[in-house]
Amino acid sequence: MKKRFLLSLSYCLLFTACCLLSAAGCEKKKETKQVKEKVINVQVQPVKKKSLRPFISAIGTLNPYEEVAVSTEIDGILKDVNADDGTKVLKGMLLAAVDDTDYSLEVERSYAALKEAEANLSNTKLEYQRKEELYKKGLITRQQFDDVTTKLSLSEAELEKAKSSLSIAKQRLSKVKIYSPLSGIVKEKKVSAGSYVKSGSPIFSIIQINPLKLNFSVGEKDVGKLKLGQDIALTVYALPEKEFNGKLNIISPFLDEKTRTLQAEAVIPNSNNLLKPGFFANVILYTGSPKDIILVPDTSLIYEGEKIKVFVVENRITKERLVKVGQKLKIQLINNGQQPAVQEYAEIIEGIKEGEQVVVAGQQNLSDNVKVNIVEDSRVQTP
């Protein structure tokens, strides 16, 4: 009886162990099945077309439209200086003056010499007329008449010399005042009041900053796209959210042999003086009319050697697509009254089409034909 009990107990224990092993196996299969069905969270954006103008990008520098060195044309001591570094000046504005004491005296002396020459000429003319009558009557010799004729010629020459001296003296006096030759800003004041200056000495450097020149270079492959009058857009690091515009007005006639680039120049209006000479500028030179292009966020691109790919989602399943990328550009995005944001986009020449859902976040863990869960992101903005 005892043996039968032990045997029954053994069978029960064996049956229980089998059940436990079977349950564990089922649980493991269930867990494996769950691992296989695990989905990856991603964010997507619809592929859209946007009308954009073809362009060339470059880096440029803003320079004064004009820069002149204002110099004195006479020697002397600077009596007045009416401008300093940074002073805004208008064309014809009095900038400085040289002491005019000596030059005023020179005018007075020249005027007195002129009066004396006029008096001498008047007396010589009377003498000439008198001796001419006497010569006609044979009362004086030919030599005497020739002498008075010569004297008249000398008196006339002295008068002309006096007139010329007075004109020069007046001209020199007029140059004691130094005026601005253009409207702009004083870049540098080189001397101060009380300094002795010589003719030709620079007094001020003045720059015109409205408009400004934008100087930049274009690579050899893009030279054929340049035309005078093309639109220019630019941004500067000091004002990254603001765009400025201008026109291409100079194209260099030759290519730099070392850099294989062509120099170009644009004119940029600057009526509010926000732009400063010396600023670096990110330049966009528009080379044609607007056209529709396909854009995707630059973050959606995956680089594998020379290949570039993206993932699109169809019925919650990923599809790997090789794409050909064109130009890259930054676009300002505005969504629901939020602060504007700048996002970088890439032009897709081939590989995907408008309306497809491209993965923009989470794609680094993806492969082809993977089930995904699309997560909405309220921060996602589209151009």
C-alpha cells in the first residue's frame, strides 16, 4: 500500500513539472513573439513642394559705397574742427578751417597792388596819348614815342599780373574752409584743432554707407549664371533674423587663377544704417524665376558613404528610398503665432514624391520594412 502511494506521488510530481515546463515554454514563445512585434516610435512630415527661386550662395563683405580722404589745400594752423569720429555729415558741410589771418592780408595786399597798377596804367595812357600827338607833329623823336609805347605795354602787363595775384589770393583765402565732398560718416579724424597742417595733409576720412557695396566671389561652375541686375538677398551675423536686398551691378571681367573664382559686387540700400561696413554676409544670388521643388528637412537625410537615403512610411511600414539631393537652404517657419524659427531644408531632385510621409525623427534605428508608431509633435513646422 505504501509503495502504491509513493508511486502515485511520483507521477503527480512529474506531471506538475511537465506542466510548469510547458507553461514556461509557452511564456517564452509569447515573449519572443512580443519582441518580434515591437514597433519603433518615429515622427514624420509630409513631403511638400514649395515655389523657390534658383540661387547661388556665397560669403561676402560689406564695404562703403565711397571712401574719400579730405585734405587741406593750403598750409596753416587748424583753427576750427567741427567733426569727430562717427559724426554724420552732409555734402557741403563745414568740417574745419585753417587760420585765415595771413591769407586775408595777402588779399588786401593784392588788392592794393591792383589799384596801384590801375593808376599807373591810367597815367601811362594819358602820357601815350600826349606823346602820340607830339610825334605826329614831329615834335618828338621816334625813340621817345617808342619808349612811351613800351611803357604802356608794361603797365598793361603789370595790371594783368595784379589781377592774377588778387585772384590767386582770393582763391587761397577761400580754401581756408574745408567742406565735406559727400554725405556720409566720419570714419576717422586725423588731426585736432591747433595742429599745423601742410597742403595735401589728410584731415578726415569720410565714408558713404547708404548704399553699401557687397563684395563676394562666385565659383567657376556658377559664372555662367551671373547677369547684371540680378536680385541679391543677404543676412548678417549681427541681425540673423533680418533679410536685406540689393542688385548685382558689377561682374569682374576675369577669373582669379589661384582661387578659380570670379569677383562680383552688388549695391545694398542702407537707409536705416543697420548694416555696417566690414560685416560678413551670407549671400543669396537669385539666378532665375521661381520654380516648384520638393523639400525635406535636412534632419531626415541619412548618409551612407556616397549614398543618401530617407525613410518613408506607408501603412505604418517603413520604406527605404535612395534620393538625389540638390541645393540646401534655410527657411523661416512660422506656426500658430509662435516665434519664427529657421530650419534647414534639402531639395530632393529624385527618389520621393509630394505627399509621401518622410521620417524626420527616429530614423537612425530604422531599416526597410519595419513597423513604426507615428508620434505627433506639435513643434513640427513645415515650410
